[in-house]
Amino acid sequence: MTDRPNTPIEVHVSLTGRKDITNEIYRQLRAAILDGRLRSGDRLPPTRELAARLSVSRTTVMEAYDRLLSEGFTESHVGSGTRVSTDLLLTPAPPASPTGALRPREVWASIRVLRVHDQFVEFDFTAGIPDTRLFPFGTWRRLQGREWRRSAPGIRGYGEPAGVPMLREAIAAHIAVARGVRCRPDDVIVTNGTQQGLDIVARALLGPGDHVVVEDPGYGPPRRLFASLGFRVTGVRVDAEGLVVDEIPDDARLVFVAPSHQFPLGTSMSLRRRIALISWAEGHDAAILEDDYDTEFRFAGRPIEPLQLLDRTGRVIYVGTFSKTLLPTLRVGFVVVPQSIRQAVEAAKFHADSHTSVPIQRTLAAFIEDGSFARHVRRMRSVYRERHDRITTFLRSQLADELEVLPASAGVHVAALAKRHSVDGIAAVAERARERGVAIEELAEFAVGDNKRSGLLIGYGLIATEHIDEGLHRLKASFEAPLRRGEPGIC
Ligand SMILES: Cc1ncc(COP(=O)(O)O)c(C=O)c1O
């Protein structure tokens, strides 16, 4: 009949705080059978014994046993009591993983959350983060306070998916003046930063399997976002004139570029290349996502015109952010979209998160309108110019044998190519710098393909101006030797 032991199994049943006791005994025994704790042929405790153990009447237990029997979970044999049915054919449950049974799609195996920058490093040259200490908190608090009253317009109900009209107007006016971008407030869709702008535009335009081109080297989160949406992503080389347009694959449907200030190299795309890119997109019926990155902080030379201005056929989507001019934690950016895709991008934004926080949008609109934004950008431009000049002067005089500073006249970092050290050699320099309390990123980390360039990114958003020289001296020492005993290191 069965080779299971004849002794009843001591199955655990707990009735603490339960009301429907029959049902609870039935439910717990059934669960023990289904999850394999009780196996085919196992003998259940005799009803009298279980009733005594649980301090309930025998009838209560018998009712639960009858139910298991009538549903086929158990069999009853005269002389051998109640056993788990032998024809249940339950496969043993796989061992439960401590983290849960669900598995993400394979693409997420190679996509991780990047650094969250909240650690204090004394000499922090991390790129891409503005100096938040100099943000005009008092002004913002005052303007935001006005939005946090019960009667404030931004508090009731939901807002418009494309954004608060007064902010869309303020953005349209700002980019028309600052960058010459031609747009009406209606063309502006407010987003939670650049990253969401790329997400909703990509969803509106492309589907799984579509081919997207990004710059190599380039900023990582967009290409990983595109991969997660099921697109094929190819990195195309950037040279001294910007993206090498001749190398864009014919079947690309979307090209993501930062022509004004390439990240991380800092290159401005030549006019010749910009025209070639627009012509390429026209000839291949493709779209261009233009990340007009870091252009507010320009110290020298004439700013190059955005691609959006060269676009005659409505294929350029212009993307901007307040992450660098104000605070990355605000999560406010915007896209300027050609009319033909406006409704779809707006619907994508609505279905992503309804809209960006209305009190924040209204505060930002007031901040731009009363001149605080322009004042802050002007102030930061002069702070960053000083830091930029200090860093480039040091690198060109004291580290000229090691690093070639790439020309860049905008932004909050400079890129420098290593003259003598390999990619691994520079990684060792960066590691030695970390031991000396200096945080610095390697250029190779931004490679899309195998073509890793050996060099460093020296950001100046986080480091106070007066700390720059000491930080660079420590960097210089890191080219020469590991941290020596007695030398100042991580504090
Ligand atoms: C090239 C580039 N574009 C845009 C951004 C800003 O992204 P977000 O607006 O999502 O903060 C960054 C941030 O580091 C960046 O490096």
C-alpha cells in the first residue's frame, strides 16, 4: 500500500488567535500536503490525539479530516488511520530562494543602479554634479512656501500631464533667449529630468527590436534605458568633430547625441557634422534626440547652435534639464517635441506618472520668472569658470607629462587623456588617489564598446574652489607612487 512510516507525522498546527478552528486545521494540513511537508502515504495524527494536543473537541478535528478526505487529499484505511493520498503526484516544491521566486528579465542582469552620491570625500572631483551648497535655498523656500497653502492652485486634484502652463511658458522663453530654440510653450513637455524625457520620447517613437545609436564614449543611463525597452543599441565613435556620422548604421531609427557639450569628452560638434547628421536623419527617416547638456555654463567661445535650429523636417527632439543648473534632486527637465509626436509623448508622460510634481513646477516657474534662475546661473558660471581655469592651468603646467586636457569651454568637468598610462594604469592611479582622499572617475568607464580610452574626468561641481590645488597635488602624487607612510590620506 505505502512504504511511508506507520507512525503518525507530528505536523505542526497552530490555532493561536484563530476563530474558525475546523477550517484552520483543514487549511494548515492542506498547506502541509501541498508544500511537501506531508508526503504521499504519510500518516496524519489520529483525530483523538490531535484534538487533545490542540485542546479542541474531537468532532472539530474529524470535520477537518472529513473535508480533506472528501477533496481527495487523504485516504482512510481501517487499521492504518488517515494517510495522505498515494495518487496525489505532487512534485516536491523547489527549494524556496531566500530572495523570492520571481526573476527579472535577462536584460536587468547587466543593469544596476549607479552610484548614489551621498558620501563625503574631501577632494571630490566626481563629474556631473553641480555645487548644491551655493543653491539659493532661502529664495526657493520662500517661493515654495507660497505653493504649500491649502488654497494654492497646485494643490487640488491632478495637474496637466505636459506640465504647468506657466512653467512651459517660462521654459520656452528661457531656451529661446539662452539657446535660440524655436518653440511655443505648447511644444514643451515637462519631465522628471532628462532621463524621463528620453524614456517617454523613445516609447512614443520606437518598439522592441528598433535600432538606436548612442555616442561612444557616452553617458550610461540612456543607453541602458534603451536596452531595457528592448531596443538594439549601438555605440558610434566620437572624434574631435563629434559623432562620426558616416559610421551610423543605415537601419538606426533614433540617434541620441549631446552636440553642444559631448559627455564625457566635452567636444562641441562641428557645424559640418551637425549638418551631416541632420541630412543623414532626413535620408534615413530617423529621429534625433538632442541632449543640450551643460550649455548654460559656457566660459569661452560662441555657443554652438542646437541641432533643433537646423532641423527643417521636424525630426529633432530637444532635451533639457535643471539637474545641473539647479539641483539633480529636483528631478525636473523637459523635452521640446515636434508637433507630429506631441500628443503621443504627452500620452506617454501621462501613462508613466500622470505629471511632474505641480508644487515643484510652480515654484520653478516663479523662480525663473522673478529672475532668480538667471542670477543663479550667472553666479555659478563665474564660480565654475574659476574652478575650470584653476584645474586646466594646474594640469597643463604640473601634469603635462601625464595628461592631455581635451578642449572644452563649457560644463562642470574637464576630460583629460592619459599620455603614458594604459586603462589599467589609470585605474591604479585613481585607486591610489582614492587612498589619498581624492575621488576621480576614469574615462574608460564611459566606453560603450571595447574601445576604452585611457584618461580621467575631473569634475568641479563638488569640490570647493579652495580645495582644488591640494586635491590636484594629491592626484599628481598618485601618478608617482602609492600612499607613503606619513603622507596625508583619507581623513
Ligand atoms: C550627458 C548627460 N545628460 C543629462 C544628464 C542629466 O540627467 P537628469 O536630467 O536625468 O538628471 C546627465 C547627468 O549626469 C548627463 O551626464
